[in-house]
Amino acid sequence: SGYIDAIELQKLLIQWGLPEDEVDAYLAEDDDKRFSFEEFYQNLKPIWNFAYEHMKGEDVV
């Protein structure tokens, strides 16, 4: 559909190590409970950038 829904994003952010209460507070700010790639890219850039750098340093099979 071209969107990430709030539940998918919640699972991802918690898996990346963010506290669940902070994730829930962030997601509560979004009215439509879904995120386009652009929203994900712009609004969560520090988070996905950190995850990318962390994963880049690991040997991923």
C-alpha cells in the first residue's frame, strides 16, 4: 500500500531498542495511524540512521 501502519512501526521501533512508552507517545501524535515512506524518512531519520550504522558494523548473513 506504500504505507507503514502504526502497529508495524511500533514493533520496529521497540525492536530497535526504543522504550515502549516513548514509541506509544510518538505514535499517538499521528492522526491517520499510518506513515508514508516520506514521513518515515524525514521524521525518523535519526532512528533509522542509527539502526543502519549499527547493522552495517555487524556481520549479517
